[in-house]
Amino acid sequence: MVILATAACSTAAWAQERADVAALVKVCGACHGEDGNSTVPNTPSLAGQPEFFLLNQLILMREGVRRIDVMTALVKPLSDDQITALARHFAEQAPRASGEAVDMTLKERGAGLSAKLRCASCHRPDFSGQDQMPRLAMQRLDYLIASMKALRDNQRSGADTLMTAAITGVSDADLIAIAHHVVAP
């Protein structure tokens, strides 16, 4: 009888946890898309991001290291388990192209710049990301351009200093070309 009661409690707890995660996904989905593919300008797509990258970013936001005003109130109350579940959920979603127009001339120019800056050495040759390095392929173009500029200009709190160093001195035009290449490698 005790085993059945324990199993029933475990099943109920698991069902509640799944319901909580589903509710959190709906909140996140309002901007990032429930499947993690954002259709909101300047809002990143989370689908297919490396789980550790998502986990790390959510914790940095929750702890106030990475400050994003719109996210602060949303991530502050999240438990470690909720953050882990959200990171896992969005990492498991299939990324889709944002539908933003990729300029093929910029893409070609960006390929050379990306090779020169060795972007693939951290973000992988297909730009799918790994560990704490984000997926760039199929990211929103507008978000990626704004993010790279903020990193370069030291305007992003909690940023990876290696990334900042990698693009220090790179012009806006070159960052735009790189973005056109990496979102559609």
C-alpha cells in the first residue's frame, strides 16, 4: 500500500511539475514563441539553443548579472528546477529560419569575414552552437545584429569577454554581413 501511495504522490508531483513547466513555456512563448521560434522583432529564438547556454543565460539573468529589463521580473522567481526544465524544453525544439530576408551579397561577404574571425571555432562550422556558445544559425537576423553590436560596444552585461574581444573594432557593416552569413550558413 505504501508503494502505491508513494507512486501516486510521485505521479502527481510529476504531473504538477509538467503543468508548471507548460505554464512557464506559455509565458516565455508570448515573445520567444512556444516552440522557441520568435516572430517578435529583436527577440531571440530559443529553439535548438544548447541546453547549457540557455541554463547559463537564465541563471545570469535571474541573479542580475545579465540585466535585461523586460526579463528581470520573469526570471527572478524561477527555481533552479524550473530553469533547468525551461532550458531543456527550448533546447529540444527544432529551430526554424525567422523569415527575415537574407541578402546573398552580404552573406557571401560575411562568409569571408566569419572565416577570418574564426566564428566557427566556438559556434561550430554549421553555427549550431555548443555548450555555452549560442546557436547562430536560424537566429533572428535583427536580434543577432543588435546583439553583436552591443557585445562589441561593451553594452551587454554578463557578456562573454572572449566574444567581445573577437569582434572589437569590427564595423557595423561587417557585423551585418557576418550576421547574414551565420543565420543561413
